[in-house]
Amino acid sequence: MGKVAFVFPGQGSQFVGMGQTLAEQSAAARHIFETADEALGFSLSGLCFAGPEEELKLTANTQPAILTASVAVLAALKEKLPDYAPDFVAGHSLGEYSALVAAGALSFADAVKVVRARGQFMEEAVPAGQGAMAAVLNMERAALQAVCEEVTASGHPVQPANMNCPGQIVISGSAEGVKLAGEKAKAQGAKRVLPLNVSGPFHSSLMQPAADKLHAVLAGVTVQDAGVPVVANVTARPVTEAATIVEQLVQQVSAPVLWEDSVQWMVEAGVTTFVEIGPGKVLAGLIKKIAPAETTIISVQDMESLTELLNGGLLC
């Protein structure tokens, strides 16, 4: 029988109403939202359930909200199937914190406080309008890397930020750097360059101030060895040691997210079932473009999809 990986989404998968029906129908999920409200000192659950959307989209709110919604789904799943456990866990950017909670390396209460601070630091690192991100479609990684290096050398920093799947790489950096790199990429054959509606140049060197502040926050929480290998964004390799986890979480803020590489590694390690846990189906879509066609890919984000999963017998 093949191995199973639990994967957790990152920023961009949020929506008003996420987790509400789950919290109403699952005591375990409801407890997660209550824990988040208590840890943060305000009603994060209310923001998730009722918005307003503009508030939910603020990075400092989005990050703890997605973490909480994801861990609530995980709690509901464990409530129904207490003995079901993954062989690996992984998360896309912010989602790595959900993965670490699932692996027992971070308590949820600590994780939600850390990602709230992480979101604030990332918002503060670069003044509004000075940074940008864009998705580049159908361009080889090496060619895009060369374009970014050329533009950066001209004084406008930009770099590959998210290696999402074949044919989709997100670049990040200064607004001018992203603009110039996008123009050069299109001139060299990229199919499209799509500006992203984000509040900062995430996973670029411009996020180093945020990484430095995050290091101090992580020093104040307990990080334990992971009980399940966590496939890390910065290396696309499994990690379990607490000290390495902390080091890589700090690096992750300004380093590329190697999602395509991470999925490929898990497939090579024997994973045949990926269960996306949390709001949206972004990762399921990416994994379909990376993993073999026969791979089972499941998204669980509410009680309806959880019930379908349980009734479908896919987790036997």
C-alpha cells in the first residue's frame, strides 16, 4: 500500500465563511477556533466566519486565519478517524506551520501567535507599493533564474519565490524588478506574466527584516522534534529535528518555496495519496500537475467534504 501525505494550504486560499459549518458540527474544530480567539485576544473566529473580507485579506489576519481553519479541519478529521496518520506532512509557505502542528512540533496556541507576528512582520518589511509578485507561466526555471539575476544586477532586486508546479513560477521583489523581469521573461518566450494581488514581496530577499524579527519570536516558543517527517519548503526534504525546523522557518520567509520539488520528493518516497487539509483546493490543483496521473488527491475543507471522504473509503 502506498504512503499518505497531509498537505496544508498557504495564503490566498482564505474566504469569508471558512470553518463556520465545521465549528458548528465538530466539537474538536470548535475548540481550535476558541483556542485561537483566546491566544490572540480577539475574535479571529468571527473574522473567518463573517469577515469583512477586506479585514480577512490583511496578511496579519490571513495567516492566523488560514492556520486556524486548516488545523480545525485536521481536528475534525482526527475526531472521526483518531488512528489515521500520515507518513509525511508538508505545507505551502504559511501552510508549513499547519504541518508542524500536525506533526506535533508546535502547539496550536503557539503556532497561531507566531504566524500572527509573522504576518505583521511581513507587512512591515517593505512599504506598500514598493514590492510586488507575479506568476510567470510556461518558462523554464533556469531561464527565469537568469532573467532575475540580470535584473537584480541592474539594481532592482527580484527572484523566483514559489516553484509551484511545472510551468508556474512566482517571482518576487521590488516593484520595478518584478516589472522588468516580467517584460524580459515575456520577451524570452514566457506565455503569460500575471501580477498578484499581494501586500508585499514575499519569499524574496526584501523580507530579511521580517525573518530577523521572526527568529526572536520563535526563540520564545517551544519547538519539539516532529513526530512525522515534515517536508520543508526551503529544502524539499524531510526534517524532524527541532533546531533545524526553527532554522528553516526563519530561512523560509526570504527563501523560495520549493513546492514542486517537495511533491516530487514525496512521490519518489512512495506517497500515492495526498490529502489537502484546509480552505480551498489550490494544492490539489498544483499536485495534479506534478504527481503521476494515478495519484489519489483529496481535498477536505468542511464537514461536507469530510463526510464524502469518510463515506468514500479512500482512507482505508
